[in-house]
Amino acid sequence: MSFASFGLHPALLQAVEEKGYHQPTPIQKEAIPAVLKHQDLMAGAQTGTGKTAAFALPILHALGDRKTPAPVVKALILTPTRELAQQVGQSFRRYGQYLPLHTVIAYGGVSINPQLEAIEQGVDILVATPGRLIDLLSREAIVLSQLAFFVLDEADRMLDMGFIDDIKRILRSVPDSRQTLLFSATFDDAIFKLSQQLLNSPILIEVDERNTAASQVKQIAYEVDKQRKREITSYLIGANNWQQVLVFTRTKQGADDLAKEMCKDGLKTEAIHGDKSQGARERALEGFKNGTIRVLVATDVASRGLDIQQLKYVINYELPHNAEDYIHRIGRTGRAGETGLAITLLSADETWLLDEVHKILDTPLMQQWLPGYEPNLDQDFSPSKKKSGSRRGSSRTGRGKQAGRSRRR
């Protein structure tokens, strides 16, 4: 099957060809025809499977050459983060570069004035975060009464970040006659409840088993004492000569502290999180993409919106409290059919978090020791939230010189 088999506009086929895309991905094969048939859609797929094109291409095709007057919006794409808004907006611009359609990207953290000026020039497609969209609506800067497409991208993350009230407020401004598309990397009861409020007799598409990690990503968990995590991180990157590594922490302060220490280790490192200015985040991301920054330390606010071509290495410096975020983190690698490596650094007090991750994985992670970084045998790595009074160190002392030996939980 080719993209031409969908009957897409020639201008879109030209743009897709120039991007080097020849065969549609599984999510594109199923979603594009459904959107072209004007059906509401609830679609789930692993990150990195091409789901942006799965809704961007049919929307651009439907709008075609029909440019709308400013500030009337025909397609609204709602995203949870600024990074994802930029990524999706840029995709619309690339795919629609040979069509007379205008895409505007709107998000907070920067001055609203350039965005208002762009809207005044005409806006056919608006990609926005919830807070900035509500700001635009309150200023009456945009009109949604003629909206044809309403897309919620990364809907699960939207709920995780507490945007449900904003979504309900936005819904009051969009027409009932719209076509609604809900895309999510993971599904749970909250997502299905939201879909009942948004969608009209939707088609459900799941191209992968629900909430699973990308099969092309190799996953390893190294048991290590907490105080040696920074040391083992720098060692893995330096000894293996990895040139582009994404590291995840749980807190903003932790990201900043780790970035400073890794710079002292001789690794050019920057941190990216919600307290950074938009300009700082963009500069760090651009430096990471072009290779001037070797390591990017990020919090989970960045786990959905980062689209880095051929990123091979992700390190979970700390496991997330939300197990689904583990899927999103490692989904930054192994994209578009490429292979990737995801390493988790597991300290004794995080074993219960690993238990939560195991509940959503098909196969438990293989826990290992890395030679030279074996954990203190007095630490308890037993897979339990509530640790018992007994220690397992005595049963493992015979393994003390067998560093690196794997064991399955």
C-alpha cells in the first residue's frame, strides 16, 4: 500500500514523497481512511508510529484549497505541552507546504502578541495548548463556530496534567457538527469516559496491544545504589561513546542538579522542564538535535513532545510515579521502525515503582548488575511496596563476584 492509494491531494503526496515516506504505518493505514469517511475516531498507538500524519494528512486533504477568512478556524488540534504543539504544528506545515492553508501554533510561556498577529493573517489550522487557547477565546481572537475538525492529541497526558476542566470549557465553543478525533498512547477508564463526552459513534483503532512498550526498544534495569546513579550514568555514556542521550528525572530540581554534575564529568548537558523559559527549552532542544549538546535531562513534561529523529538511548535516572509515563519515556527512542535502548537505574527504594511498570508490560524487566557498580548487598531490591523485616542480602552473597548476572522478576 502507498499513500497514493488513499486518494490524497497531489500536493500532499508530493510533500510526503519529499519527506522520504513511502509506506504508511499501521496506524496511518487504519486512521486515514476512517477520517476521510468523516467518522469520529478513537485511536491508540505507541509513540513514534506516525500518528500525527494519521490525522494531519486527511485533515489537510479535506480542507484542500479552501482557505478560510481570519480568524475562522477550520481545524483545531489540542495538545498538552508546548513541545508537542510545536511538533504537531511543524508537521502540518511540512505536509501542507504546497497548499494555501495557514497553520498557527499557540502556546503559553511566550508573548501572545506574535500569535495574535499570525492569526490576523489568517488561520485555517490552529495547534494549541489548552491554557493559551482559552486565552485566545477570552480575547475573541479566534472563531470556532465553523470548526470542522477537533483533535485531542495525547489525550491521556491531557488528563494526567489536569486539563479536563479546560477541555470542557473549550467544548462550549465548538459546534456539535464537528468531526472529533481522539489520539492517545495509552487507554484507561478516564479516557473512555472522556470519549463518551466528545465522540459520536466513534471507530476504535488500536494497532498495538494496549499500553505496551515499543517492541524494537531493548529494555534493561541496572540495580545500583542511589548515590552512584550519576556516576553510572556518566560512565555508560562515556564508555560507550553515546553521542545523543535523553535522561529522565522525576523533579525539576533533580534535572538541574544532574545536568550540572554531568557537565563536571565532561559531558555537555542541559536540563529541560516546565520552569525553564520557552526560549531556553527551545535552545536546549535545538542544541540536542544538532549535536552541540550531548545529554538532555528532562522531566516527564517533556516525555510526550520530544520528536528526535533516530534517538537511540534513553535513561530512566529515576522511575516515574505514573507507570504509563515509563511507556512514554522509552517511546522517545525506537521510533519509525528504528531500534533503541532504554536503561532504567533502579535503587532499592524504587522497587515498588518497578512493580507498577511491570503491571503494564508483557515481560518483566531483567534486573542486572553492571560490573563495578554492584549495589550494596544490605539494600533490599525485593519487588514489594511494603518491605518485610527480613533481608535478602544473605541469600545473594554468593553472587557478590558475579557482577552483571541477570535475573528475572
